Amino acid sequence: MQLSLSLKKWAIDNKIWEPYSWKIFLEKDLVPFYKQAFILNEFYNFLKSEKVCGKNSLRDIEDEILRNKIRVAIYGGAENPATSFAKFMYEYFGIRAENASTFEESIKYYESWGDSIKISVHDKSWIKSIPIENLVSKLKNIISEICSKIGIRLSEVGIQETYPWSPSGIIKPDLLLPNPGEKPEKLISLINEFRQKAVDLSIGINPFITFVFYTRIIPLLSLMKFLECDIDKLTKLANFLGLNAYSMIDLQLVSLPTKTPDKFIFVYDRMYSLTNRLLELQKNLMNIEQVAEEVYSKFIHEAVNQIHINFEPWKGYYEPIFTLLNEILRNKDPSYQISFSFHIENGKIVKIERTELPSKIELKEFLIKISPIISAGIIDNIYLGSASVSLYFHQPTKEWINKVIANEGKT
């Protein structure tokens, strides 16, 4: 699989198990993105503030320069409404004449009432959909955690140590708005850079985020072979990313290091781990820029198409598993996440959902077999109970299972 080979080389070359190797990700990716998000959030809050929306009318804004800028934001370029700055501000930041239900209506209100209109912000805007305040908080928490784990202070990466954790070199919100006759270059450039950074940080593009995605659920032995490292390095990586080791025999949580890595699987902590925080970031990225969603989906499909697995012996052994999975999927919408519950006795799969399997397959063997598919993203989550394992499938699941069946266990 080409993806694995290129990601493998990158991970080994960068000694990804060393916490300090993540400093470059912090400085070149996360902090610049945080700065962009912080400025946009400040700008959005400024537009919603008492200085703008808190006035009874546009003419009540005391600062003449600001009043002129808001007038440009609400009506700038109205002679060409479809490409106007006012439409841009309406769609991206929600700024409008109060009670206007559309951009066209906002323009008409201003043309009828002029500076007597009251300014407001609607909640269907691009900035609201991200949502920007949540993103700023999320990024700050990720940056703080990585700084703590590699032993540096926030100030060393250009962020204020206390609330509001401002990044250095930020621009004041009002300076992003153009004066009459000016082009909105500062604001447009900021948004374009922000959207591009969202793509650059996406799973399938950014090697750090992609590595986190690839290793979020993976047998220890598979990861050890992938990184060509020993258990001590693997333990260091697990502690950094928040990967918990579970027995594939009795499903119990164990402490690392271990002398028998072939018996355990890493599953990320879905509440407090750095892995969880970084994976959740992908949702924000896709809200910022549709290309990020397209990249993510394409990455999974291409990765799955490159994976080759032999489910042998097929007849009477793996065939019943895939036949049953296919039957369950038959009446399911493949665009939604679908879960399958594998019931375990003495380390072997005995039932899927309520159906008994004719042959009992070792859970360890099955999980190691399907680990490339998990890493590629078909299996989104895995939950280990006291006597069962729930696998959550999504993306091209049905297509992949049909391919396995058609090729009699070979993909």
C-alpha cells in the first residue's frame, strides 16, 4: 500500500515516537492556524458587539471611521449585488440590516432607510457554521497539551500564557474592514489563508494528522512493524497520543510496556487523549472548506483500494462472517455509520449480533487481519466491552465487503 509506505518512511525519518518531534507540527501548522482562527473570532465578536450591533441605528455609531466601514460592509458594491462586498459580509459573517431575512432584503432596507437601519448579525453565516469560537478553544487546548508534553511554554510558540491566550502579531478587528473606496484585501487574504490551512491540516494531506488517524486503532505488533521500533518507543508514543492497550484475548486494559505485543491492540481514549482532540478537529476543517471534506473522503477510498488482504481459509471460516455482515448491510443506508457487535468467548468470536458462527475465529487473528482497513478509515470506531467488541463501519463499507465476497476472501 503506497500510502503506508510513504507514511511509514516519514514517521521513521521523523522519529515520530519522540514527543519533541511534534514541535514542528506545533510551530508550522497549529499555531499559525490558531492565530488565523483567533483573529477571525475577534473580528466576528467585534461585529456582534455593542460598538456595532448594540447601537439603535448605523448613524448612532459615534466613531465616524467605523461608521463608514460598517456602511461599506452593509452596502458596499450594491451596484453589482452578486459580487458585492456586502454580499460577502452577509454570507461569511452574517452582517445585515436588522430583520432582513435575505441579503437582497438587507440591501432594500438600506436603500429605503439609509443610516437609520439597525445593524444585526444572522446565525446562518459561514463563520457561525465552523463554529469559530469552538475551533479557537479546541486549538488552544491542543496546543497547550502538546506544549506541556514536550516541555515548553505557550510563550515559546508566541501565545500569551493567560486568558485570552492571544497569539503575537494579531491585527485589530476594525482594521480588517476597508474604508470607502478601498479593497478588502486584508480580510479576503486572511480568509483565503485560513481556508487553505484547513485543507493543509486535513487527514490525507497533513502527515501528523494522517499518522494520528492511521494509528488511532491498531494492533501493537502491526504498529511496531510499521515503525520498526521496540516496545519502549511504542510506549512513549502511546503515552503522548493517549493510546490505551487492550488484550485481544480477554479485552482487558493493560499497562505498557509488555513482553507480548502480539496479544494487544491500541484504542485511543475518546474523552481526554490528544488523538481524540486532533481527530475531532477534522469536523471543523470540513466546515471551513469543502475541499477538506473531499480530500478526506478521497483519501479513505484510495487507501481502501490499495489494500490487499487474504482472508484464508475462506470456506467455512471467514466466509460466514462476511456473508452475515453483507446480510445485515443489505437494508442499511451505507452513508450512515453502522455498528456490528462481535460476541467473544475465550478470545474467540462466537456470534455476530444474535447469529452464531459455524467456526470460531480468534478475535486476535481477525483484528490483525482487518487492521489495514481500520487504519484506512472504513472502521471508524471500536468499543471493547466485557465480552463483546463493537465495530463501527462507515464510508465504502458495503462496496468493500462485496469485493471480499466476490473475490472469495481476497481484496
